[in-house]
Amino acid sequence: MNREWIKVFVAVFFEVLWVIGLKHAHDFWTWTGTAISIIISFYIMIMAGRKLPVGTVYAVFVGLGTAGTVISEILFFGEPFNVEKIFMIFLLLTGVIGLKLVTKEKVEKGGVA
């Protein structure tokens, strides 16, 4: 795994934070943290997308973000555990991993400014 994919995973972490923040923010500081997470998440994803295939980056970003959000809601916020929901998340992750595996990585030297 190269440095650009690590950026995608960091962007996913911040995506999970801002999605959870949209539901649970209640004051100035939590809304500020949510806004900062949105900015960081999309900035890092855009930077990774300049050197990796954009479609694959976005699919991995959204798929892992969705899975991370669902799992976080179950683990930290008391969302009920639902076997069907977990199975669908597993299918989603299988598709995302498969997409990454079949995509040829042609890392460009530089992005368009």
C-alpha cells in the first residue's frame, strides 16, 4: 500500500467523525469540530484523487465511511445490532475491496493545478 492510499484511509476516519457529528453535534464546539472534519476529509480525499484513480478512491472513501459510521453507531452510540445490516455492510466492503484489487494503480507524477 502506498502513501496515497494511506491518505484515503485518513480521509475516511475524518468522514466517519463528521457524519457522526452531523447527528450528535449540539453546540458551537461540536458543530465546529464537525465542520473541520468535513474540510479535512474532503481535502485529503481530493489530494489522494489527484494521483490515484478518482472513481476507485471515491468508492473506497464512501464504502469504508459508510461501514465505519454504522459500526461506530453500534459500538459507541447504542444503535441496535442487526445481522442483516452487518451482512449488507460486509457485501459493501467486499465490493470496495474487490474494486481496489482489480483497479490498476497508475500513479501520476503530479496533479493538475
